[in-house]
Amino acid sequence: MRICVIDGQGGGIGSVIIKKLKEAFEESVEILALGTNAIATAQMLKARANKGASGENAIVRTVGRVDVIVGPIGIVMAHAMMGEVTPMMAEAVAASPARKFLIPLSQEEVEIVGVPPTPLPPLIEMLIERYLKELVEKHV
């Protein structure tokens, strides 16, 4: 199974997600780090992603070839992350046939009604326990 983690700016959210994915699944999944910039990608690679690439073309070309996409909700919003998410990136992620798990954290002026504010660590635990464990087990 190929899991793509997308992040921008400093790559902090993506790095935490990748660390937790590695703890939960070790090498039974391939984790691809896609950063909107090189700094984000470098941070996610330090968190032990299997491969990484940066920028619009890398994201647009890769998201159609993975099983799962994980990242903050801004990855499907054009001009999110202080403009780092281009319209082509947002469209490619949204149009990808991959299953998408979006973390409801945003610096944008967007509120997801009905979703209480929750810190990142419990959100990642929920992602792994409720959604990804079953998918990975089915895929193996």
C-alpha cells in the first residue's frame, strides 16, 4: 500500500503524521512525502518517509498513483498554506482516485461545522485506529 502525506510550509504536520504511521505500520506500507516546498519535504523525509518530492509537478503527477492521501484540509484548497497550494495541486488531490483523509487543521478562514477543535496527536491516533488499520490489513 502506498500512502502519500502532503504538507507545506515547515512540514511539521506531515512529519508528525509520518512518525505515527511508521510506528503503527513499520515497513508494511510505503510512505511518500510530498511537500509544497523543499523544506516541508526534507522534514518529512527526516521523519522516515520512504521517498519524497517537492513542488507542484511532483504533487500533480504522484497523487494519481497512490492508494491513500493524508494531509491537512488545506491540500484541497487553492491558495491555502499562505499560497503554497496552487490551484493545480488542489485540483489534482481532489480528483485523485486515492482515498483521502484530511486533517481538520487550517490556517485559512475556514471552519468545519460540527467538528470540535482537536489537537493534532489525537487526530492522528483516530486516523490510524479508525481508518488506516483496516485499509492496510485488507491490502496486505
